[in-house]
Amino acid sequence: MAKVRQSWDWGGLVLWIGGFVAILVMAGMAPDHRSVMRSYRIASDMFLAGKPLYDLDIAMGYLYSPAFAALYVPFMKLGPVVGDSLWRVLNFAVLTYAVWRQVRTIDPANRLWMFSYALFLAVPITAGALRNGQATILLAGACWLLVLSALEGRRAETFLWATVAVIAKPTAIIVFLLVGALRLRLIPILVLSLLSVLALPYAFAPAGYVNQLYRDFATLMTSMSVDKSIAFEMADFTAPFAALGMPISTQAATLIRIVVALPTLLMVLWYDRNLDRRLAGLAIFLTAAFYMSLLNPRVEYNTFALLAMPAGVALAAIWDNEDGGALRSILAIALFAAGLSGINSHLQDALRLWFRPVAMTAITLPILWWFWSVAQGKFRRAGAQAHV
């Protein structure tokens, strides 16, 4: 095992950093190729010009909050090469820091190999979102750090990461609700963060214009949760059924999302009260990321970057806590392979939309079961202290 760990000490980290540098080079050569940041730049430009940001007829294009458009202005001003590169660096840095902070919490002595191993497993899935410049990467890192900061009772950090998360994507509200349920005393901090984000655009634009943006944004979010956009193809839990010719109705899908929310909350509360403190933050964020990836009505194929990294860290934790077993190897191979579906255009067309929901469900559920087993007293390493 020592030799195996030594081989992972730097390999995954080198691949993670090297792959990101390659992404920056390719993106700099063709800024708008396979990138969503053109819509970010257009939205910021329109925000400064006082023009509408949202197309309510097709529910496509810019789907972020007015605060996102305001805060992306500096990146827009720097241009598509420098500005977009700095945006990717910000996303990359926040997610990388979240992973490092998590593995350092789990096992400081073995943090380097856990860090490298987790990065290696998650590279194939996260690379696409990094290449496209999607805010999903920033959302993942900020929500993860929000959970860790809240569990440690760090109020200032909780405010910071809550603010970054909700600016990155509105779906961060799911983590807000879970953190509020876990730490009631932090609810005022979360509310203050949300109010700050809502107030931010008023500092840069007339009140009447911002009010109209919020009305349009609310209409857009409501319609997206009820009606399916013709132009948008979802990759959530409904995608496999659609691929089989048995599409789930919008009403039924909405009901399932609501029903699953309760056991998700109960599972998070149970992990917080029963799991080793070193692992509780990871288990809680993985559960939240699983819900956000599978049951968000606007899930895209690259959205699963939100789930890949915590799954990779969890598999590293399993390796660190177990002396044997085939499950950890099978899940690790599956996670790495799940991100390789785009290496061939024909394979991509065959697996698009439906494959990752199935694969990530098959990977995540056994990991969540492992956390439950640890809380029950199985697989606990010598010297580990149970959460009381």
C-alpha cells in the first residue's frame, strides 16, 4: 500500500495542473470555441448598457442572477483571452483549495496522496466544465467550502463562501437550506449573504432596471421548474427514461424532486450527528452534490463535475480506511471511465445525456452506504474517534 500511495503522491496533481494549463492554452487560441463565457461577457455588457438580460420565450442563453452579470464585468473588460483565463483560474483555484482543505481534514498525514488520487479520478469529468468555463466548477468549490466552514463554526468564512456560491449559481440555495438545518445559529449569516447578493446589482445600475431584471429572473426560474424548454436537453434523472422512450412528465418529475428532498435532508442530519467529524463534511457535501446533480431541473452533461470531485475524495478516503476489498477499485475505475465518454464522437452521441446520471448514481450510492457503515462502526481506522 505504501508503494501504491507513493505512486499517487504527484501523478494526479501533475495531471490536474498540466491538464488545466493545456486548457488555458487551447482556450486562449480559440476563446469562444466550446465556451459558455461569451454569454457571460454579453450579459455583463448588456447589464452596463441597461438592456434586458433574459430571454423569457426560450429560457436559454444567460440563466444566472443579475449579481453574476455585475461581478463578471471586470473579466469582461479584460477581454476574451485574459478575462476568460482569469475566470478559469478563479474556478480552478477555489475547487482545488476545497479538495485540499477536505483531505487535510480527513487525514493530515496522508493528505498529499489522497489529494493527488482524488484529482486523478475526477479529471476526466471536470475537464469539460473547466474547458467550457462553466460556473459549475466555482459552485462546487464554494458550496464545499461553505459546508466545511459552517461545520467548523467559522462565521466569516461561511458568509464568504455562501456569497460566492449563490452568485455562481442559484442552485446553491439547496446547500443554504441544508446548512441552515444543520447549524441553526448560522441562519442569520446565510440570510445576510443572500440579501447582500440581491442588493449588489443596485450599486451598479438604476433601481428600476434592477427591479425589472429580478422580475424577469423570477419568471425564468419559475418557468424552468415547471415547463420544459424545447431547446434544452436535460441530463438529470429523467434522461435515462427519455432515452428508453418512457419520458417522465414534468409534473411527475417535480413531485419526485420534492419527495426526494426530505430523505436527503434526513440523511445529511444523520451524517452530522453520527459520522466521524473528519468525514462528516465530505459525506454531507457529497449528498448535497448528488441531489443537485441528479434532481436539478437544469442539469447538463457537464453539471456532473459538481459530483465528480467529492466522489473522488470519498474514494480516496475509502482507500485510506480499508485494507482490502474490490468495491473501491471498481468504483474508482468507473469514476475515471465515466468522464471518457467524449473521447469518440460516436460514443458521445450514443451515451449523451443518459449515461452520466446512471453511472454517477451507481458510483455515489455505494459511497454513501460506506459512510453509513463507518458511522455504524465498520471500517473505522485504529485511533479514529467517533463523532459524539
